Amino acid sequence: RGRARSAPRSHCSGDSRSAHSPLATPRDCGPRPVPARPRRRRLRLKRLIDQETESREKKEQEKEKRVTALKEELTKLKSFALMVVDEQQRLTAQLALQRQKIQDLTTSAKETHAKLALAEARAQEEEQKATRLENELQTQTTKFHQNQETIMAKLTNEDSQNRQLRQKLAALSRQIDELEETNRSLRKAEEELQDIKKKKKKKKKKKKKKKKKKKRKKKKK
């Protein structure tokens, strides 16, 4: 246990006694056979690299499909948003016209009230006309108020829809940015894999050249 282990002797270095003895035969000092484990490892690495490249290509294709689908959805949403904006502008213009009508009617009502105040001594027919005008004005104002409320409700609903659309557009643009970033990283990884493959090919070529040289040397001998 206390003694240090001696270094393993090489297969071509003989014992000092056998070297001096006349019966000693020269040992074969050729290259050792390559063990099967590194070959298996190389094959496994090759398979893994091929599997990774195939899976990455599939993922990239799927992501490109997703990007195209998202872009199409984005264009659809943009067109829908433009339609909503046009509808909103139309409704705002309609609301402005309704307000103008209400203002005109209120001014006309004030004028009629002033006329009625001045013509109190006029006949009962004039008073009936004034009451009729007032009733019509009230009905019209109530209608206009109802229309205004409906238009305002539509506008609020469209505003909420616009907000939702903006949020969706922002989320879609974020998804597109993320997908583009993943595509870049995948391309980088693919380039690195191609570099590794090139290096392996070079190593194989070098090994083949070495083997050919050894064969030539053996033939010469």
C-alpha cells in the first residue's frame, strides 16, 4: 500500500533483460487500434446534431407560419380599426348636426317666447299656436336628447372597442418582435452548427490524408 505505483509501460518498450537476452524478439511498435468508444460517441454526436438541426428547421418553419398569420390578422385589425374610426367620425359629425339643430330650435323657441310675451293681448288662436309650438319643441328636444344619448353610448362603446383594438395591436406587435428575435437566434445557432460541420469535415479530410500517407509508407516498406 505504501509503495507508489509504477507508470504503465508502453507496448513497444521491452524489459531491459529481454533486450539484452539473445532470445528476445523485437516487439511490434505500430499504431494501436482506436477504441470503439470514441467512434460511438462521434456517431451519437452526429445523430444529436442532425436531430437538433431538423427540429430547429421545423420550429423555424412553424414560427414563420405564425408570423405570417399574425401579420395577416394585424392587417385585418388595422382595416377594422380604420372602419371604426370612419364610423366614429361620421357619428361625431351627426352629433354636431343634431346639436346645431337643437341650438337652432332653442333659439327659435326663445324667439317664439319673446313674440308671445309681446303679443299677450292677441287672440286665443295665437296662444294655441304658441302651445302647439311649445309641445312640438318639447317632443323634438326629447327626441334630440334621446338621439344624443344613443350617439354618446355608441361613441363610448366604440371608444372601448378602439382601446381593445389598440391593446390587441400592441400585443401582436410584441409577439412579432419576439418571433423575429427567436428567428435571429435560430439563424445564429444554425450558422454555428454549419461551422461545426465544416470543422468536422476538415478533420475527416485530415484523417483520410494521414491514413493514405501511412498506407503509402507501408507499401514502400
